[in-house]
Amino acid sequence: MSKDSNKKNQSNGINLSTLGLGIEHFARGVRKATNLTRDENSKLILDEAYKSGITHFDLVFNLPYFFDVFREFIKDKREKITFTTHLGSFYNEKANGHSKTRSLNKIKQTYEGMLDNLDVDYADIALIQFVTHSEDYEKVVKNGLLDYAFQLKKEGKAKAVGLSAHKPDLLIKIIEENELDVIMLPLNFATGILDSTKKLIQCCKERSIAVIAIKNLLKGKAFTTKKTDYPAYFCGGNRFTLTLNKPTTPAQCFNYGLDSGAETVVFGVKTVDELKLNIKSYQTEKGIADYNHTLKEFKQAIQTS
């Protein structure tokens, strides 16, 4: 999936489809797919995404019960798809869910287990997950997590090394100190207008660092004209309330992220129908989706919040 269907975004040898798919929503199972098992729903979404031209997948959390599905999906198309796996999340069997960690031992065990479970030799992007603040970054460095990520690349167990964070200023500091291939950050109508975000994007361009946008659809909050609260955690620290004059479309969100400097916009869905709706919007409005009125309203709401 790309603006030019005959091209793919390339950064440091990694092919990234313009739209990428995050797996956490459907892989966990959803109430709306009550007639399907979690695995059945996952298989349908993956197949539909690939059929529609999406070839980049973000595994987000390490979910062992999803590995069987994803292994089957990629076994005949490993060289045709790319995927990101996150360093900093491990599966807690007792809690039956994921937990954030900075333990190097847990991260090593999780990464090696992921390679074994997926029956692959490498991940395309090994991404250090969600660095929240300077102290967290210091822990990542002190515990040897950055060194481990670069070791994976040197050994060929990862094609690229990346890092995700929600604070542009922190990401600028990190990329100035390390030779990263990829960064991941929220890039949407609330974050793209920030001077710190613009400076970050420029730094990435100068260093040939690929930018992967997340939280670009704002959890669908902008798809309505009802009064809506926007939480700070995916709006660059700005918490505000906004009533849009016109609802935003997925295509407008996607286009804004891509126009703002993202190589790839990764979004999550819960069902095949939701996936089809987002892709249809993008394909129908590709290159013509005008988001200026929405951007203006977001600017005004943030300035007055």
C-alpha cells in the first residue's frame, strides 16, 4: 500500500508499506467478532490486509497465542512482508497478558522465543518499546538494552534497530546519541503541529531515519461531530475537548501523517469490516483528502486548552 502503488518506502534496506497494521487489537480478541474465535478473526484480518497491499505488520506486544497464526501467515511470504517486534514487553503467563520490562534477561528470552515460535531467523525491526522519560532512557542504556538491539543487528537477527517514544524532545536527544534506523511516535493532528515534532522529523530526514506513525487515527475520536475529549497520552501531552464542524475520514488522518514525514502509518483494527472501511477511505481519497479544516480546528482547540 503506497501513494505510488509501484513503489515501497525504503529506509536502511527495509521495505515499509505506506500503511502498516498493528496486531494488538484483533490478536487479543474482540467482542464484536463474537461469531469467530480469536484465531479465526486474526487470520481473516491478516489475509485481507495483505490482499489490500499492506505488507508491514507491527507485533506490538509479544503474544504467544498469536504466534501460531502469524507463523502460518508469513511462512510463504517471509521475503514479501516486514514486521516490527518490540524489545521491552514480555508475556506474563500468570496474568495472561503483557508487562513492560527493562530486564535484559527477560527481553533476550522474549526475543529468542519469538524467533523460535515464528520459525524465522530475524525480525525486520527490533524496536525498543515506549521510552517514557529521561530516567527510563537512562535505564535502557544502563541495562544494556541498546547494546543488545545493536548486537541483534550485527548478528543478522534484526535488519534494523528502532525506538518508540511519545515525547519528541526526548526522541531528538536519543537519535543524536545513537545511530538508529527507525523511530516510532504518535503523529496526528494534535502532535504534528508541535514545533518539537517538526524539529524531530527534520532531524530524522537529515539522518535517514525512517519515521513510523502511530495513534494517527486518534482512536477514531475525530470521526464524529460530537463533543469529544482527547487525552494527553496520544496528543503530545495536550489534553483538550473538541467539537469538529465536520467529521474526519481515515484518509485525511493517513494523509496528514504521511505528509508530515512518516514513512509508514501503523493503525489497529478489531474486525475485517473496520479494516476494509479504513483502506477504502484511503484508496478513494488518496491524494485528494483535504484535512486543512480539521487541522485548523485542532490548532485552535490546543491553543485555548
